[in-house]
Amino acid sequence: MVPLQRFFNLLKLDKKDVSQLFFYAIFSGLISLSLPLGIQAIINFIQSGRVSASWIVLIILVVIGVALVGILSLMQLRISENLQQKIFVRSSFEFAARLPKIKQNQLYNNYVPEVASRFFDTLVIQKGTSKLLIDFSAALLQISFGLILLSLYHPFFIIFGILLFLLLYIVFKFSYTSGLATSMKESKFKYKVANWLHEIARNSYSFKNEITYDFALEKNNLLVTDYLNYREKHFNIIKRQFSQLIIFKIIITAGLLLIGGFLVLSQKMNIGQFVASEIIILLVINSVEKIILGLETFYDVLTSIEKIGEITDLELEEEIFNHNPACYTSINLEAENIGFKFPDSNKKIINDISLKIKQGEKIIINGENGSGKSTFIKILCGVLEPKTGSIYINDETFRKLDTNQFRSQIACILHGESTFEGTLLENITFNDPNISFEDLKWALENVQLTSFIKSLPKGLETPLLPESKQLSSSNAQKILLARSIIRKPKMLFYEDPTSNMDETEANKIIDFLTSDKNNWSIIVSSKNPYWNAKCNRKITMHKGNIQLDINTQSLC
């Protein structure tokens, strides 16, 4: 879908508001162009040397017309504000609803926070769309009504109208493609600069010494230089458009003054008509100027819509909702001939693995780095979709499974997961009203968090920063563990969930997680040897294959 189509689709969502804006613009345009006629009549009265009630009435009508135009503009502003608010709300929910559901392969080689930052283009769309609808509608209507009115004064003005539309066509025809292309490039490097600044802020300690500090500035300089190059190319297009307008204004103004004066001298037009026509011509030329100057806003809006469109076009996970879903009392998971490779690779990471997991099994997956452990766990918990083979849950294929129901029965802690900005309580419970205080207390005690929370002045209401910034790495992991078990799921998928804890604490938590009292299944990859001692099944992976699968049948 091209950017212009996306823009029209955006306007269709608020047809009522857009229609009202055009209605007020038409009404305002008619009133604005009736003012020169009133001024023409007033001048004719003045020339006659008579002061009459009609003259006073005309002045009052002109003043009322000016006031009405102002009131209509205020009403347009109100509708425009409503439209801006709708665009913001709709865009925010679009992002919030889509980001968690985008397929992982669609985000491959993308930095997800950068994807989310595209939301800021919504602000450009808000302001730009409002400006375009108000300014362009008023300008186009003033041009159209003005040319119709001028043609009634003298047929010569029809030529003026043809030249005017020819100018607008030439400007748009020969600059639209290049203007949009340079705007897209400019936007691309604008985001690169913003992302690099984000990286500097995220790794501020790494850039503190002289060498790394100079590197940060040098890279920023290169990115800013690229941005300025494309910004300059875009500005040259805007400058060319405005130069064409200046030349047009000079030629048209000189020509109309000369010809208008000639028509007055040859008594084909009176002085009142001449003054009124010049006022209309000025209004029309100003409207043309408003359109051409507004093309930069037009390019910005189309660019922002396209940038957001790149996100909304990403494929979402397929969700199948069963009307009468069975309640899982247990989950038996089976992987059959699972194969997986990344989009830019011809080599399989997972090679046709088959595996059965029964409810209650505690499984440790071992293997050297790059053996496929993390990828396999992500496939089993539904984060990644296998390229070949199938996943079965209680004899149902994963593709036909009610994914929402399945995910409500499992919990995952994968590499890169952290706390989000919110209270400690929100980070654990997500404000789920079904979680009781007893469940919360149970979870906190069993992941060794109780004493830490009691030490906090605000306790569970303590606000947390993104990425667990003010927490120790061990407490951050404990919060994630509490989050994972609080709903007492049927299956737990873990990647090094206790790696940052001291040995004593880690062992206590592992004892709890692998206890017979908890009937959940655990699939974990970890370098902590204590997991090997406590799990009743050990799987060793090598180069994407299961090399060894041992069931010890002993829970210690």
C-alpha cells in the first residue's frame, strides 16, 4: 500500500469529522469571498458621494462576515482537536495491541524498542493532518470560488485560473516522488540518530572514558552528517517549489495590475470591480502559497504514516479461540520432527527433533553454547514457530490450539526479560483481580523475596524503573520468578532463572520449584549444576540435535 493510500484510509476512519471540516471550510470560503463584493459596493457608494443607510448596512454586513469567518475557524479548531485526540488514542492502542502479538520472525534483525519508538510519528500525523485538512481545504475552496468570481468580471481571468492550476499540477507532478523519497530517507537517519543516543544513554558507563567518549561523538557525527545530507536534499525540493511560486507571483501580480488597469481605463471595469478583483487575486495567490508551503507538512505526514504502516503491516500471531475450550487439568506436550532456522540462514538451528513431555516432569536441557537450547525452549513455549514439524498439546496441534488458553497455563522466563516501569506489585500480579493475597504471599516467600519487600519503605507499592535499574540482579530474578509461579501454571519454561543469585538462595528456590508438592512441569536450561541434581530428566543437545535423553526417575 502506497503512503497516499494509507493517508486516505486514515481519513476514512473519521469521515464525519473530515466532512464537517470541509463544510465549515466551504461556508467560510463563501463568506470570505463575499467580502470583496461588499467592499466593491461600499467603494461605489463612496464614489457617488452619497451617505445612505445602505452604505452603513453594507459596512455592518462586512464586519459580521469577518466575525463569522473567525467563528467558523474556531469551530474548525474544535473539530481538529477532536480528530487529533482520536488519532492519538487509536494509534496508542494499535501499538499496545500489536507489539506483544507480532510474530518473532517479523522482528528478526529489528530492535524492538526502536520499533515501538515509531509511535512518536503519531504526533507528526496529529498536527500535520489537522493542518492539511484546515489549510488545504480552505485554500482549495478559496482558489475555486475566487476563480469563478473573477471569471464573472472578465473572461481574461479564466486564463489566470488555467495558469494557476497548471502551476499546481507542475509543482505536484515533478516534486511529489522525489519529495517523499527524500523525506523517507531523512526520517530513516533521524531514527538512527535517536537510536544511537538511546544506546549512549543505555550504556552510559561504557562511554565515560576518553576513548569510548570520542567514539560516541564520532559515530553521532557520522549519523548526523547522513541526516543533514538527506535533509538538505529534501529542503532543495521545498526551495525549488517555493522558487516556482515566487516567479509565478511576480508574473501574475504584474500582469494582473497592468491588465486590470487597462480594463479600468478602457471602461470595461469600474474602480470598485478592480479593487475587488485585486483583493480576490491576493486571496487566491495567498491560498496557492499556503498549499505549496504546506507540501512539506504533507510529505512529513505521508512519511510518518508509512513509518507506522511498516509496523502495522507486520504479521501477527494467529489466534484461534475455541467457543467451548476444555479446561486443562494437565498438559502433555509433544514435539514431532521440529526443525527451525532463522530467516537469513540456510542452516537449521534445530534438526527434526521429536520429544514428549508429561505433566509433572522436571527437565534440564544441557549443551554447549550454540547447541540450540534457547531456541528449542522458545519453540516449546510458543514464542517461535517451527519451520517444520508440529507441536501437540494434549493431542491438539499448536496451530489449532486456543493460544490464549495455553499461555494462561504456562509461564516463561527467557533471556532479556526484565521488570517494567510500574510498582513491584504490578510487576508480579499485572493487577490480576483473580490473584489472592494468600497466593501473593506464597509466591514471595518461596522465591525468598519477603525480607527484601519488608525492607522497602513503600513495600509492594515501590515503583520500579524499566530494566530493573534500581534492583540488584538477584532481586530482579526473584521478581520474575514470583511473576512466573503466582498463577500456579502447569508448565514453567526457564533460561538461567537463578544465575545471578548466591548458591544458598538459588538452591532453596530450586528445591521449591522441583518439589513433589508442585505438579508443574519444568523445562529449564542452566549452568547451575544443582538443577541437574534435582531434575528427574536430563536432555543434552549438540548442534541442534538431542544427543542424550536420560530419565533418572528420582526427585531429590
